[in-house]
Amino acid sequence: MSTAYRRQRGAVEDRWRKRVKDPDGNTIEVPSAVAGKVTRWRARYVDSAGEERTRHFHRKAEAQTWLDQQIASVVRGDHVAPKDAKLTVGEWADRWLAGYGTRRKSTVTQAKTHLKLIKEEFAAVPLSAVRPSDVRAWTSVLKAEGYADSYVYALHSRLSQLFTDAVHDGLVARNPCSRRTSPGTGKQRPFVATTGQVWALYEHFPVGVRPAILLGAHAGLRLAEAAALRPADVDFKQGLIKPAVQWPEDPLKSDMSQTAIPIPTQMVRELATGVKRARGRSIMTDEWGNPASPWTIERAMRAAREKVKGLPEDFRFHDLRHYFASLLIASGLDVKIVQARLRHASAKTTLDTYGHLWPDRDDTSRAAVAKVYHQRPATRSHDPGRSAGREPPGIGI
């Protein structure tokens, strides 16, 4: 037995018997005052925080087994207090969400949506009772119910986040979610419109919100960023868009989202026309002359996409951002430049989403290797092996 194990204080006590001194001074066992009235065996130990934990059993063997397990977990460092082990997923989700509320409003809203589905399955289940097999079964049911692979993956990630924080708080010993339980991202390659389709959308958009097409397809702005863009956020002299907020006046998605985006002179003129039309109050206007909201732009997109041949029925404003990425990649820009223009937090995000758009032809790699043959040293013209009619070693195998 290790020294660390021996230092842990714990014992199994018989509550029905007690030791006393007889008239002769000998120690004897006699029935206690609660004999037959209470559960007989009490196991107790002191955890790593110095708190005493107890539990009662009818059989001594069960008490000893439980005590051994608890002390062993304290020694390993993965001990969970018995009362915490009873905490349900639903109770922890509510407590976790209260601390998560400092994030952006849209981020918290998304978390609430995820937690609602998680609680439908696991609300009454103790955190400590969730097994990897339960997680795999749950994701399989979600897929069978018709949820998209990418959304099932997001729900699994949220459940894993819940358990990761529970482990950090000492509420459970381990996270049942892992790569083995992950349902896979199910990512589909984004639809990329043609240049002709983008300009056709522009022509079918109401005049007041036409600049939205340019902001999405030629600057990569997200819908909420485009709707919130103000004249002061555009440097018309330098040809720069400097996103500052998203609709209505919320902080941007990340610090990287504030990166300035260079735009050509032609686009500067189009945006300036929009500002003039809005009398300097905004860049886009609705049918009543008010600053256009994301809903105004979405409504215009639904109406316009039906008139453009070849666009899918679910084509969204965000798909213009995919066009912008493909435009930059087709122009020969490297991943770091594309990342900066899309304002992604990392190049990995850019590659995960758009990596398939970079050229990867056989001729490209063939040409790269062929270059080294031009630097090959001159070889001897006389080969004794061949002159004797013999094949060099390795040939003809």
C-alpha cells in the first residue's frame, strides 16, 4: 500500500455496536442505543479538501467497497464529492449557462438553443451517469430525426463543452465526449456562384439595398456587418472598409473582424452613391428611406434568387462571402492573404472551408518536380553494364 493511500483517513463503523469497559476494566462490545433502528454500517473518509464524506450501508462488504473506491479516487486526483455526483445534466446546464451569459448576445442565444435539445435527452440524468455509448446513441437519433450532420456535430461539441467545464469544476471525473463519440462534421463544400449570377442578383435587388451585394461578394462582409455598415466605416479616399459593429450596434464576432478590407475605386463610387441616396445617414435604405436591416436584405435575396438561373433555392447572403473567397483564390492569393481578407481567426479555418478551391492538379506537382531535373549533373555516356548486354541491378524485377 502506498504512503499516499495510508495518509487518507477513512473507516467503516458499526453503528449497532459500541465498545465499553466492563466492571473488570476489560473492553467489550454491547448493543448501541440505535441498534436495529438505523442503517448499520457507516463508511466515512476525508477528501482532498479536508471535508468528511459519509454514506450508510446495510452490509459491511458494500461499505468497504465504496470506501475503497472513494479513497482510491482521492489518491488518483479524480475524486468527485458524492453530492456533486448526483447533479443532473439539466441542473448543471442551467448553472453553466448563467456563467456563459457574458458572451455576445448571439453566442448566448445559440448556446440556449443547443442546451434545449441536450436537456430533452439528458436533463434528468446525473452527470456521472452519462456514458460514451449514451452520447453515440443520442447523436444517431438526432441524425435519424433529420438534423443536418453539421448541426449534430455542433450539438455534440456543446455537450462536450458542458462536460469539459464540469470536469474543471470537479463535478465529474471525465468527459464522456471524445473523438470516438464525435458524429463527424459532415461539412459540405459551399456553393460558389458565378460572376454572372452575382451581377444578376445585383440587378434584381431593390436600388436601396444593392450595395449589400457588393459588400458580400466583393468585401466578404457578413449579413449583420453589411447591414450595420455606416458611412463613417468607409474610408472613401483610401478605398478601405473598416467594420466596427454588427446590426444593430453589437460588437463584432472577434477582434479579427475589425480588420480593414481594401476595395477598388469602382466599388468606392457605388458605395458613395448609396450614401448620397441615404442622405448621409447610412449606406443602404429600405423602401421607406430608413437604414436597411438584415431582414430587408434577406427579403430582397429571397425575391432575387428566384429570378437568377442556376442558383439553389436556399442561396443565402452568406454565400456571397464564399464567392469572395473563391475570387481571391482564383486570383492566385495565398492562404494568409485570403485569411486576412475574410477576417478568419486562423488560417486553419480558411483551409478547412476553402482548401478545395486552391489548385491541386497533377500537372502542378509534376512541373514542380520536373524543375529539379534541369539541375541534374551530367552523367557518363558509357555504361559498362549495358554495353555487355546486362541489365543494371534492379531493372526488370
